[in-house]
Amino acid sequence: MQWALTLFVIGSAIWTVRPLDLSGRGLACGALLLVNCVALAARHLPEDRVPPRVALVWLTAGILAAAALLGVSTSGSSYLFAYFLVGHIGFRLESRRALALAALCSVLCSGVLYFRLGSGHDLLPWTLGLTTGGPVLIGILNRSNRQAVRAAISAAESAERAARAEAKTAVLTERGRIARDVHDVLAHSLAGINMQLELADALIDTGDLDKVREANRKAHSMVKESLKQAQWTVHALREDSLPLVESLTAMVESSGHRDALTVTGTAREVPSRVTQNLLRIAQEALTNAARHAPGGDIRVELTYAAESMKLTVSNSPATREASPGVGSGMGLIGMRERAALLGGTITAGPVVAGPDEGGWQVEAVIPG
């Protein structure tokens, strides 16, 4: 459309502007017509290809050429150059400069027509010269609309990039959560099962079949518990709701410590991710207690406060020798990561007073 309008103006001027010949006024008119055609066609150059100063010089020269062509020609549609150039000035230049050049164009065109026609001539032709600056407002409006569209596109692109980054972060967070769950379910369970099987293997040489059967029974029990924990993990990954107190009770009892759980305060429903992470923290603490303090008493306390929840797992010193083994080193780190995801804290250390003196205690405080 823009090129069609440009070609229409150029074609109309060539067809109608007179005089056009190779001498005197006709030659000047032809030269100015050529300059106007080039100036008008240049408006199709991309903005990033024309520096602002060059654009200012080019459009100023175009205005001067358009006003001069009005003064030299005796007939034709030469005034169209002024209208279209001024409209493009509003589109190409910033508003202050555009309005200044539009005012200059109005003054020049009306002045040229006034002095060429004379003061006694009808006022309409030369007063129309004042209107040549009017299209600048259309150009400014188009420029504002284009800037608004570009801003909207840029905002949409920024929002899309932010959404992609957020989605990537969510994927990485989910991968970390799954990695912790896999560690809790597999590393803990398999480590306990391996300890019992190694004990059974060592007892075979002693001929104490009762102890071998006991170790084998514990290994089978740990396998069943591992399956139960795997089900808990699947529930958590599916965002299913887990009852915290019931699940914690079942976990503590399955570890061989009945009536070890104490609930203080009024129990309330919590989000599934809070339940899942608290259960994993308890599982980690119970596993570590069984590994490093076999035979010791274990106490688990869940406290509901007004604005927080506290889970405490403590154990007394071991009553029998712990089986040798190497942990993954990720237990305490995993517990702290889980608490941090919920905005809480983990403290862990030896018990220095009370019935569990000489043992170990893990305490998780979660807001909410």
C-alpha cells in the first residue's frame, strides 16, 4: 500500500507538473521534481538503515525541494509531495523535531504561493499551503501506534522467556525432589536390607540358625517396608493427599517402635508436599537411628503450634554394636533441603541431657 501511494504521487506529478523541458524554468522544474521523487521514495528505507541525523537532513531537504517546486511549477499536483513528506516526518522523527519541520513546511509553502500569486489573488490557493503541515499529526499517531505494538510484542516475548525459565526451574526442582525421594526409598531401604543379609551371612558360619532366621526375617520385613515407602513416594508424585499423623504412626511402628509417637496440639490438614517432606525427614532420622544406634529407644514427637509444626526424632545410645557400613552422606543434606523447600529449618546433634543423653536428636521446624 505504501509503495502504491508513493508511485501514485510520483506518477501524478510527472503527468501533471509543468513546465518540463531542457531549458530555463522547465529544466529547474524537472530537477526539483527528480529531487522530490527521490526524497519521497526514500521513506521506504528501513529506520535502522538511516541514522537520525541523516533522516533529519534528508527530510529537511525534501521540504525545501517541495516548497521550491510549488514556486517553480505553473500547474500540476506538486503539492502532494509536501503532504506526504510531512506525514512521513511525523512517523520518522521524534515529535518535537517533526512538529518544527511541519511548521517550517507550512510557512514555506504558504509563503511561496502567496508571493507567486500575489496579494490580490484569491486567498484559497496560498492559504492551503498552511495545511501542508497537518499530516504530521497522522504520522505522529502512526508512530505512537507502532511503538505501542512493538512494546506489546516485546512484553509478550519477555513474558514467554520468563515462562520458559520458570518452567525450566520447575523441572529442575522436580528432578531434585524425585532424586531425594529415590535416595530415601532405595538408599535407606537397600542399606538396611544389606546390613541384615550381611549379618545373616556372618551368622551362618557360627551355626546359630535362630539368629540367622531372625536376620532373614528382618530383611523380609524391610523389603515390605520398602514397598510401602515406594507407594508413599508414588502418592506424593501424584499430588495425592497423605494423612500425616496416620502415615507417621505406621512408619514408626513398622520400624519396630510401637507407641513411640507423641502428638502435641490440635492436628490439622496440611498440603501434601508438607506431609511428604516431613515423612521423608522422619524416615531419614529413623533409618540413621537404626543404623548408628541399634537397640536404642526411639522417640518421635509431632507438635502443632499456632504458626508452625515441629517434628522431633531422638534416640538413646546404642545397646549393641552397630554393623559396619558406609552411608551415602546425603542424609542430613537431604533433610535440610526438604526443610528449606518448606521454609523451615533442621537442627541435628547429640543429646546432652535427659533420658536420651548420649544419643542423637533431629528437630525440624516448619512454618504453617
